[in-house]
Amino acid sequence: MRRSISSAVFSALLFACTGESPLTLTARDAEISNAPDALHDAGVNADAEETFADAEASHDAAIIVDDAGLVHADAETFPDAEPVGLGPRCFPEIFDPNSPGPNYDQFSPIAGAHCFGTNHQTITGVEKVVFLGDSVTQGTPPTPLSERYRQRLTGMLEDHFGELEVENCAAWGARTDDLLDPPNQQVHECFPEAEPKRTLVIMTIGGNDIASVTKDGAEGAPIDVTRPLVEQFVQKMRDAIHWFKDDPARFPNGVFIIFANMYEFTDGTGDVTSCPAAGLAGFDQPWPDAEPLVIWANEQYMQIAVETGTDLIFMLEHFCGHGFHNDDPNTRCYRGPNTERWFDLTCIHPNPTGHEQIANMFMNVVLE
């Protein structure tokens, strides 16, 4: 079933990377619809308070990056200094403290020196890689199979760790309830019993949940209906990550998890019509209540990474400026003339360059 997405949901992703969230919610465990959804990601962001020497430096400072965009394992780290938020340190070209956005500093995550994601795990000795999540991880046409991030990242990981066992349980339209709940149960499909191999789990998921809730709101569902739906899908994500970490017997030799925040294609403008195919995809319904709900959900993704000691890649931040306003100098995410677009003609999926960038983000988190 085709679902309509509010332009407000994209405006909600104008991340300030600091400041107070306009909404405080209490997550609860409840059931959420498992209906299939053909649409995919609209975004979250990650932000944090860290200690670094040069608060004004871009993420290219004091690190060594090769031609593939990978930070070397011996890249220099930042010495201690006054606390500086992740926004001004890693994303000064798009950071705006006056714009609404999640307050990630409250969770005090550790950011990687490369600024492609957090650095909560020392990932070593991987023997098996498992991919979970939605259509970004599964991959979609017209991007060829060999150019999708999952295949690219697998090659990078095998170059680093040697030959690996690789499994994929990601699926088009997947939501967070597809991780543990029947009938799909991606986690149980890929891990039916205790896993003896040292395992790395890679995941993108959550955009279809946001799309579904936004559709309900745009069609008139009141906030007291949509708010619990957001709480529920975030709790499903939290439950899934805790499933991996809370029982050591499930992974006696260890498990590492890296998941992504969620990008959007309007470059922070909320202009869903900037993608020519947006109407066909159903991006046409306004919903003013979207912003505080999406901001809260974004904050919770970072909190999940911090509380479980897992890692989050900053897909939203790095894709901002590479969407359908990539050539508009009046937008906050404008990165200069001839900036390449990273989204394909579907509006919501990465093109080959976007897939390459996602693979690099995940790999940089692995290497540090």
C-alpha cells in the first residue's frame, strides 16, 4: 500500500545538534502494526558532547583519510579540551543552534575522530557479518547489486578481517517490529540459536516507521494516537538492540552492532516536491504535529546506542546537502557548486554514490 509522507516530517529533521527537545515522552512496550510499507527513510540525527582540542575544526582535521574515504586505523585522536557539541565540531558547515532539532548532548556519546559515527566499541576479530533492516540495506534498483552498500561493505570487511561468513535478513519495507516480532522476526531468522562466531551486526531501520506514523497523522489521527505509535516503534528498536547485548550466552565470543540514523532527501528544507517523483511516492500530506515526535525519536536512537554500548553512523548529517536541493545556495546544507546528489530517482533510496558513502561510514566506525 502506498503511503503519504508529510513535508513536516522532513522539516523536523532540521537538526540543531544541541538545545532542548520540544517533547519528552516515556517509551513503553506495545504492539504496532506489521503492515508492509513500500516507502523508506526519513531521518534522525545524532549529536553529542565530546572533548576535543579544536572546536572549530571540520571533521577532516587531525585525521588521515585515504582515497576511498576511509580513516586509517592509526588516525590521530583529539586531545581533551573544553566540552564541545558534536554539531559545531563535526558538522560546522550545516550546524545551526537556532534551528529545531534533537538534543543529543544530553546522552554524552563518544564521537569518532572521523565524525562518521560514534566510537563506543573496539571492533576486532570479526568472523561473521549479519545485515538487518530495510530497503537501504537490502538494496533497490536501479543501483546494481555490486554497487549497493551491503556488497561494498562486505568486501571492505573481508579485506580487513579476512574471509567472513555473511548473512542478510534485511527486507524491503521493514519496520522496527520486524526485528523481533512475528511474522518476520529478522533477528530470530538470522540467529535461531546461540552464535559461536564473533559477530558484527549492521543495520538501517526506522524510516518506514516514521512514514507510517506520519501517514496516520496526515489523515487526521490525533496526537494522543500518534504519540504512542512513535513510542512503540522506538521501544521495538530498543528491545532489539538489547536482545543482542543483554544475554552474553547468545554470543559467547562477542557481538558488535552498528546502526544508522535516518536521512532525508530535501536537504533540511522540507520541500518534498524537490524530487520529481515525490508525488508518485505519496509525499504530499502536511502534518504539523510531526516535528516534536520525530525529534524525540531521533534522540532515542542515540540514547539506545549509548545505553547499550553500540554505535550509530551519522547518515543524516552526511547526506544533508546531497539531496534534491544540492544545487541551491540558499539552503542550510549547501556544500558548494557541483556537489553530487546521493539519492536515486525514487527520492528515498541512495544512488551508487550514496551507497558508497554509507559503506565508508560504517567502515570508518569499524576501523576506529
